[in-house]
Amino acid sequence: MTKKNNFNAYSIIAKKRDGKSLTADEINWMVNGLVSGQVEQYQMTALLMAIYLNGMSVAETAALTDAMLYSGKTLKFKGENVVDKHSTGGVGDKASFILGPIAAACGVKVPMMAGRGLGHTGGTVDKVESIKGFKTALTLEQFKKQLDKEKIVLIGQTKDIAPADKIIYGLRDVTATVESIPLITASIMSKKLAEGANGIVMDIKTGEGAFMSDIKNAKALAKSLRDTAKRFNKRMVTYITDMNQPLGNYVGNSLEIIESIETLKGNGPKDLTDISVKLAGAMIYIAKQATSLKEGEAMARESIANGKALAVFKKLIKVQGGDDKVIDDYSRLPLAKVITEVKASKAGYVSSIACKEMGLHCVALGGGRHKASDKVDLGVGFIFKKKVGEKVAKGETLVEIYHNKNQAAIVKDISAAMTKEIKISQAKVASPKLIFEIKEI
Ligand code: URA
């Protein structure tokens, strides 16, 4: 049992286990104790399970966010125009590469601190590392300098920012406590607040390929995030968007960079373009560069049409040491050389694509990780030639699998699984709804 300052881990755990509310001091003591080593990881794990089972009030969630936020360094930027976006993650979600440059082209300062792939979902940092030379490990000083100068910066998580989250996330990941609204809220908000964003646009994914698979929980998470943002005096717009099929048509690290560049050139698929423009529009709006979401969205579309957003992305690649010629020459990306096609076994309309399974197939090919130390293959992935609602003829290509020569056996298994997981119906199927809820504070 750990004792200090009249608190002890045992009674704090017991209090939460019995459904009572914790004080900010108790929460703070546990989080600080975890980081300093005074509270054992198994004690924190027990508390996390108690929180998972009994929930937390808005005040407790804010106190947990606060304790995690101040467990490391915090950045501060002047001006309301420092705005970031966070997605709860999905398959084919490459919107950051599109909306970041759009927002920066429209007067927003965008401090992107992104993650690596997690479970079946891909990670922004892995994807951008398909661009040769792109450095995602800048110091916080370099991060600040670049944001001021270029209005946009993209780095991976550093150990200085919210270190308590790193430990707590690791514990949750292996103890079945990830899907907890207060724990997700504190995890996301502590990182976003520490990186210095004054406004945040949240893209909460819902559906089969999302961590929050049902809409009721997605709405509750959106509310919890807004309530916490309000307590920290930050502007926020929450979007709940569809993750029942991959976003866009390309899944896999290099492939997603290609689709992002094509979208910035105005050639992107409708779902990816619409989501990117809407979220960027919200960033522009809460950064006070537009007077409404609608005006922000129009500015975002214009920045694609006039090439300014693409120019920002090219510059971002260059200033972070990457090969900016990839913008016009995709052969400079490490794309896998062999393509195997998955064909439709019958004619009809695509009625569903098992989204999470598609993410897991990409991981199985080497495009994601089974454990943190795994090396990611940046070249493998899929191009979905047909999405939900589209008509397909018998024998037509549903998916192109990009893989390496020595992967014939696994590709055979994936092709067979995809034939079952991409359902085709005789009846016409409508294109799925993309956005379920938009709320701002
Ligand atoms: N993303 C995070 O950063 N934290 C969570 O807990 C879940 C998703």
C-alpha cells in the first residue's frame, strides 16, 4: 500500500470501486504517483478498471485530464488561430494530410502531433514516413519555431508531452480498459491541450471499423470531449462520422499518401474530399478565419481549387527534410510492386465492406504492427475499386492488393476472406451517410 500526504492508493481505488466520486487532489496524487513510481502500475490498473466500470463525472474527467496534461511539458501559443484536429482513428483515415494543409493555407496555425498505427487502424506518423527523409522527431523548440514560420508542423508523440498518458494507455491496452469514455477523453484532451492548441476539431468515428462502434457511445464521447474542452476554455467542434467502410479508396501507408496528394490536387474520392473539407472548414471557423462553418468550408474548397493547399503540403514535406518531388512522381514512394486483384463472384451492388477486417488484413500484410517493436512495410495495401452502393459486374475487380513477391500464400488467404467480407446484394444499395452529428461549443 502506498502512503503519502494522507492519501493512499488502496483507499482511492476502493472509493472508485464503490461508485463514489474522487476529488481532484486524489486523482492528481494517483497520476503523479504513477509517473514518479510511488504508485504501482498494478494499483493504477485497478483504478482504471474501477473507472471503466463506474464512469467519472465531468469534474472528475476534467481533473484526470488536468493531472495527465501537467505530467509533462506544456506548450502555449498566442492567438486563437492555433487549431488542431484529432480523429479517434479508423481504416484509410488520411484526412490529416489534406485538412492540415488546407487549414494552414486559410490562415490557421496547425500544430499536428500524431500517432502511429494502433490495432487495425493506421497511423499518420507511419504514413508520412513513406516519404523519404521526412523527419517526425523534432524537438519541442523546433516544433514551435516551425509552427510560427510555416503555420504547420507534423511530428510524432514525444516523451515530454503527457507522459502519464503513455503509461496509462499502455496499461489500458492490455487490460481491456480502452473503451471508456472518461479515459478516452482524458487521454485525447491531455495531449491536445499540452501541444498548445487553442481550438480543437474532433472527428469521432463510429461504425464497424471504429473503436466506438455504436452511435450512442460516439455521441456520449463527443459530449464528454465538449464538456472537457469547455472547462479548459477551448473552442471545439465535434463531428461524428462513418467508419463502416474504409475512408477513401486507398488503404496502406504509401497508398494513402498518394490518395492524399490526389485529393489536394482536386482528384480525390467524394467521401474523403467531403470529410476533409468539412473538418478543415471547422478548423478555419474556430480559428476565427471565417464567420461560419459554411464559410470555412467554402474557403477550404477554394484552397484545393487554387492549388494553395497542395503548395502548403509540398512545403511541409520540404521543411521537414522530405522528398517533395513525390508530389509529382509517386514512383518515389516505396510502393509494393506486385498487384493481385480480388474479383466479384456475382453481379449486383456492394452492400457492405467489413471495415475492421480490411484494417486487420493490411496489418497481416505488414502494413501495421502486431506489437510496438514491429517494423511496418510502407509499400503494401489495398485499392478499393468499389465502395458501398456501387454497381459491380460479375468478375469485375473489387480490390487491388499491393504486396511483395514472397507473400503469395497470405495474399491468397486475404483474397478469399475479402470475397466473403465484401458483400454484394441484388437490390440497389444507397451510399452510406457520412456525417451523423456536428456540434460546437
Ligand atoms: N486515442 C487516444 O489518444 N486515446 C484513447 O484513449 C483513444 C484514442
